[in-house]
Amino acid sequence: MPLIWCSISAHGFGHAAQVVPVLNELGRRIPGLRAVLRTQVPATFFEPRLAVPWELHPAQQDIGCVQDGPLTIDVAATWAAHSAFHFDWPAKVRDEARRIAEAAPNLVLSDVSPLGIAAGATAGCPTVGMCSLSWDVVLQALKDDANPAHGDTIALIRQAYARAHRFLRIAPGLTLTAFHDLVDIGPISEPAEPQPERLRRAMGARDSDRLVLVGFGGVPLKRLPFAQMEAMTGMCFVLDGAVPSGLSRVHSLTALSLPFKTVLASVDLIVTKPGYGTIVEAVALHKPVVYVRRYNFADEQVLIEYLHRYGRGAELSPEAFSEGSWSHIVEKILDAPLPPHQPPALTGATEAADLLVKHL
């Protein structure tokens, strides 16, 4: 039976969210397709989403960025973690390549781990990278030119990326130069079917209440202005995280027994950071977004431009977010009209499958 080895970054859930629709599309075309998921993304992410048979082989595939909560990159810790991860890099690549060779996959797909690409190529497997960004570009924005180790790390990552047989750049994507054979594909997302009445019943919300998802991806929020949220008349919130007891307007996602994707499709508004999966899915579903920027993450600007061109978005400052001063922005964006531009069709998974199927 055909086997695909997937090396998936665990920097949040966005990379896994790009891989899953591609695997599902391949599974519709290739009977018996199986997937090895080489990642630290938990099984609970894949269980409600991935339709092909899969095995999780937990292992760190890259660093990405070390974050102090979803809104702050710890730059010093990021560089220290990269130095530790890339120590004795040739041995790390050989060990990963041995594991790939033992599994004998038909294809290695990496989103967007340099280790997965280097190891796949070393194992002699067809190796394809796929993402809307690459870590060399992300790190370039954090580089201290006075520290030569930063440049060495970026060069090592670029050398690994250059070993990919092909790279699929998902829209909206960054300018990437490390890959020799780059192919552009459309946006990737698999929105769920909206079930607003089911969500409203689960939350005990009134018909007049606006339902708001507060979701910041795979890096949990450390603090939220719960008292101010509870005081926002006419709003009911779903939080992807823990909620203190005694609140009537703020609900934990885990208490609702509904998948995250269903909740995202069913709310009236999303409060988030500009991350690939949430922004593309919100635009496809015509959901307004209030976002809090980080200003030093490489793909943030292209995602914001995508949101404002094809959807409805409004920025909330980190200070206003932490203080709970959301009401004016929320009311403004809820009443904003849809833009005249139709969102691009979500063709990325189909286009990726068209290119990958020959290996499987």
C-alpha cells in the first residue's frame, strides 16, 4: 500500500492544517493510502480532521520560533533553541534518514521542516516541501547582523531546503528563494459546515447574542480580560483554553463537545492573531476577524492584506486586547460590509494532490 511520510512543524497548528486537506484529497484518489505523521502536533488535532489511515510518530522536526504566549516571540530563546537543535546536524539528518528508509515511503512531504527535507533526500526518497512560508525567511526578520551564528543557522536551513525536489508555495505566501523548483498553488483550507443553532444551544446563548471565538492557534494565551469579557452585553465568547468558574458569557471549547472547526464556522466573529489557517478559513466563510498583530513574524503582512482584500478585518492593539477594550472594534467590524472582491477558490489541496499523486 502506498505510504506518505509527513514531516510537520509543530509551531502552532497551521502547518498541520495545511497538510491534512492534501492528505484527504490524496486519500480520495489513492485506495489504501497511509500516512506517517512525524511531528509533535498532538493526535487530538488529527483525529477529527484526517480521513486516511495514519500513524503518529512523535518527534521534533524544527524550531520555528520560541514564543512567550501567541503574541510574543522570545528572540533570544529562539536563536538558542536553533543552536541546540542544529548541533551535530549531519548526525541528526542521518538518524532521521534511517527512520525514513526503514519505513520505505513512496514520498516525503515536509511542511516546512528543513530536517524532513534533508533526511528525505538523504534517504533517496522523492521529497517535496510545502508551505506558505519558510523558516529561513522568518529568521531573517529576527537576525542580528552582529552575530555570525545567526547567519550560519539561516545558511544551514537554506542548504537543507535546497535539497527538496520541489516546493509547493501555498497562497497567500511569502517570497521564497531557497528552493530550486518552486510551484505556486492556491489557498488550502477545509472549512466545516456552519452549525450556529447547535453552537448557540450548547452555549445557552440568546438569539440576540453575538457569538465570538477567541482562538490564537496552538500556542495558548496566558492571560485574558475575563471580567471585561463577562461585562460585554450582547456577546458570548468561546475560548480555546481554560475558563474560570462562575462566568456566564465565556465558555471553554472543551465544555461544548464541538470541534474547533465547527465552532469557527458557526460564530459571528473571530478574535485571533494573523495565522494562516484561521485567516484563510475565516475569509472563505465570510467571518469578520479582529486581529492582534505581532509585527515581527514574516507572513503576518501578507495574511492581513489577504484578509482586508477578500474579507473583513480590524486591528486591535495588544494593549487594548489585554485591557478588554474590544467593544468598539467588535461592533464596527460586525457591521462592516463584505468587500467587492471574491475570495480565491480553495484549490491548493487539489493542485497539490495533482502534483504529488504520481509518486504514490
